Amino acid sequence: MDKTITYIIAILAVVSLVVATYGFIVFQGQISDLETSNVSLETSLSGIQGSLSTIQGQIDDYQQTIVEQQQSLSTIEEQIEDYQQTIEEQQEQISEYQEITLVDGVGNVVTFNEPPERIVSLAPSNTEILFLLGAGDKVVGVTDYCDYPYNFTAWVEAGNMSSIGSYYGPSIEPIVALEPDLILASTGSLDAAASLTKLGYNVLVTEGQYIDEILSDIIMVGRATYQNTEASDIVSEMRTRIDTVVNQVATATTLKVYHEVWYDPIMSIGPTTFIDEIIVLAGGENIFHDATTSWPTVSLEAIVERNPDVMFFPDMYMSTVNFYETIEAVKERPGWTSITAVKNDAIYEINADIISRTGPRLVDALEAIAKMVHPEIFGQP
């Protein structure tokens, strides 16, 4: 019995030892796992700390950038304040010089304190100037002859504009009825201009007969409508185009030119017209430059005798289309077969509006005539 108990105790002791050993081994494994996990955790913490350090560096950079931008913003705000101060000062100066006083070629003195809102044009050339300047929306009245840059007859019929009637000697009543604060007259309406001036209306007369005078009229109309920059740009471009033609014909042979204004009686152009000046600028010589009047009446014989190299005719005059009938009919006039222009077929037709109106399209006339006189330079017309 004692031996049995001893064996049992021995067996229990062995089992206990085995269990204890196994438990120790398991515990050691867990400690090893914990140590491995601790190493991994320390590595992760190290990485996180590195990232945090990088982020902190970026934050410091951003803060520095923000400080610099705030300084720049402060500088910009100061500049804006300076600009606002300058603008206010300039506005005060503009206000002081808002008043415009103009004197036209016949001595009319007109003063404006603000841009005119209702303008009446008494000449096709003035209408062209106004619309080219950008003041066309202020035009409330035109003549029956105003047809550029739009068909104003249709405007009048639609009730969007009024016609004051004839270009020559217009009536006062339809002009007054439009209550204009600016009237642009011309040499064809001097009597009406004088009457309207006496009635207290602001009247300016454009009467330029030479190119420089016409350009000055454009500047005057620009000032009257507060379109100064536009007027300067237009005149500058016109002068450039004129100079281009003049420079190209500087060394060319001067040819004799005849321009017919009317037939029966035959009328041409004299020395005191912009058409005469344009012919010269185009490299030609007006055969009646020595006339004693601006619009001389001439004979068929005188034209034959002066033997022009080039002749050109308006496509219409005073609403009469081709008053000379046809170019072929011109060639068949008595004695004209001996004229150089007829022999060389140097007879041309030109748009009557660009050659008769003292407005911005006179440069178009110059370029067209330059082609007629010197096609070897400018190409065929």
C-alpha cells in the first residue's frame, strides 16, 4: 500500500513537472512575442516621429510663407490706397477741365460742359465723321443725302431717325423741332447755321477744303462729342495712309489728269479743292490747276488741247447717275480720239461720294486715284 502511494505521488510529481515545464515554455514564447511586438512598435513610433518631424517642418515653411504673403498683401493694400488717391485726384482734374470751348472756321464759339446727346448733321460728310467716331447713337437728324455708313432712309421710315431735308439751304423748322444740343453744318448750309446760331443753338461748321483742314474738322468734331482719342486715332491712320501713297509716287513720272464734275456745261476742278490736292498727292497734275475758280466751266476743245494722260468721272452727281452716259460715249466726244487717255484706255469711273465729300473717306479716293494714275505701282483700278 505504501509503495502504491509512493508511485502515485511520484507520477503526480512528474506530471506537475511536465505541466510546469510546458507552461514555462508557453510563457517564454509569449514573452518573446511581446518583445518582438515591442520592437515593431518602437520602429513604428520612430517612423511616426519622423513623419511628425517632417510635417512640423512643412508647417513651419507654410507659416513662413503666410507671413511673407501677409506682408505682400499689406504692401498691395498700400499701393491700392495710393492708386485710389491718384484716381480721385485725376477725377477732380477731369472735372475741372470737363468744360470744352471750340471755335470753328467761320468764328462760331461753342462751349460744352458735357457730351451732347442730340446731334443733327447737315451734311453727309459730317454724318460719316460722327459714326466713325462712335457718336452715331447721338445723331437724331440727317439730310436726305446722308447714306453712309447706313441706309438712313430706312431708319427715317422706321421712325428711328429724322430727316431735315435738303443738304443745300435746309429749312430751320425741322432742325429746331429735333431740339438738338449740337448742330454740325457745312458750306452748303451756312445761312441755316447763321440763323440757328442767332437762336442760341450750338452750331459748328465744317468747311475744310484742303486735307489738313478736313483732318482738323475731324479733330474738332471729336472734341465736340468727347471722342478725343477716337478722333486722334482716325486722323493718325489717315495720315499714315496718305504718307504711304506719297512716298510710293515720290520718284514716279507725273501724269496729267482730268476730272469731270458735270457735263452740259462741262465743269472740272480748280486749284482750291481737296480733289486737286489729292490728284497731286497721287502723282498726277490737274490739267485745270491754273483755273481762277474752284469749279471752272471748261470746253471740249480746252480738254483736247491739254491732252490728259488719265481721266476719271464720278459714277453719279446730284443724284444723277452717269450724267455722261457711258465711258464709250465719252470716248466718242468730238475730237477726243486724239487724247492720250482715250488712246490708252485710261478712262475710269470713281465713287462720287468718296471724291465729293470732305470726310474720312477722302483717303479711299486718294488710293483709288493713285491706282488710276500709277497702276504700275498700285495695281489696276
